[in-house]
Amino acid sequence: MLILDGKEVSKVVRASLVPRVQSFKDLTGRPPQLTVVIVGDDKASHVYVQNKKKACEAVGMSSIVYELAGNTTQQELNNLLIQLNGNDGVDGILVQLPLPKHLNSEEVLEILDFAKDPDALTFKALGYFYAGKPVVSPCTPTGVMTILKHYGLSVEGKKAVVVGRSNIVGKPMAQLLTEANATVTVCHSKTPNLSEYTREADIVVVAAGKARFLGKEDFKKDAIVIDVGMHGSGQGGKLCGDVRFEELDGWVKAATPVPGGVGPMTITTLLQNTCLLAEKRAGTVYSSSLSK
């Protein structure tokens, strides 16, 4: 079984970002800048945010984190986003989800400037994306496509099943696979006899949000399995995904591990998207030939 190592792919992509960031800095006098807003004290969210900040700094980008109290009001959050929208030194704004229950994430997405939306979650950004004219594409699905391309795994003409229909992963994943000429079926929590669909697929992307949900018996021989899940409830309290990865060796053609699969590429794609938004706003175009 080929292990699709997201860490390794991420290293390659991030290395290519270093000269791109430097080129932008040379042209504008500053690095691309990602601002992250986090509300409350969710430990996992704070870990994710710090990982994003470190990743930015590692490629030469700037990152500022606004840590807001858990009792922050909707108006206070909205006012901060309006301020960041108008700050010309901010290229990307990421509001860490999930928000505390008293805050309305849809209201946040309505306020956020789509030209500074590196996650492609705002309604306008999604509209361009589904129209086939994306400003940037959603991070996790784009990261999945990058991994497949890195390992030379074509999806054209293949049967693909996406398990999950969220706006963050499932729906945009289906869109990108379709654009890459796969024949795509979207399954979800209300799909009866789920395994009947997954066992017919050449490629299965699992974003069900259920720890260790699918195993060897749910996939056909030589399938490609992409596990987007991330849970802290694995054996011995270790991180695990939606798939029982240890069952797949010797059965499927290729699979992503958890951790170390899709996760690193989600953050790397966030950096790529922020760079692209910065370049669009500044009217600069990066060419790798300029760095040679």
C-alpha cells in the first residue's frame, strides 16, 4: 500500500512558497499577511491556530492572531472583521471555527471580505468557486487534489465517492473531483447501505466526522482512500481518522494516514491561498522563472 504522506507533499509545496513570498516582499516592501481570529478557549482550536502561525513564519509570511474572550459579542466580532477588511496590510482573514454557540458564523461570513478569504468560505467566494471561476479554492479539498497529483494518481475517468456534504469539505471536494473528470457520488449520514457505494468506488474521500467509521470491508481491492477525519479518540487516546487505517495495508492501493495525511496540506493550501490573494490585491504576478 502506498502511504500518501501529506507531510512530505507539504514540505515540497512550502519550499516553493519561500521564493514566492520573497518576490512579493521585494515588489511591495512587505510579506503577505494572514490574520487569524479565534474566540474562546477551545484547546484544539488554539493548537490549530498556533500551527498556522508557525507555518506562515516558516515560509517568511506574516501572521497576527487576535485571541478574543469566549464572551465576545457578535457586534464586537463584527466590528473587528470590518476593521480588518479595511486594513490594507491584511491579505487574508481566517476566523477559526467553530465559534462559541452564541455567535452566528453565517453573519461572520456575510461580513468577511471575500477578497481576503483564504478558506473560500464566504458566500461570494463559494459562488465564484462553483461557477468554475474561483478566486481561491477551499483549503482541505484543494490539499487532497495536490496530494493525488504529487503521487501521480489521476482521477480522470474514475468512480469517486465523497462521504460527507459539508461546505468546508464534502461539497467542494465533489466539485474538484468532478472538474478533474471523475464520476462523483456524494454520500452522507442519511445514505442507506453506505458500503454499497464505497465498495464500488476507485477513490473514496471520507469526511464523515465519525472516528474509525470505515474499514477494509468498506473498500474495494486497490481503491484509493483519502481520510479527512481527525479525532482524539483512537486507540490509547491517540489521534485517529474516520478510517481504520491499520486494516488497509495489503488491500487498498493507496491511503492517507491520520495524523500526517490531509491535515498538513490543509495548512499549506491556506498559505498558498493567502499568497494568491495578496498578489491579486497588490496587482503582482509571481513567476518561478523570476527566482532563477
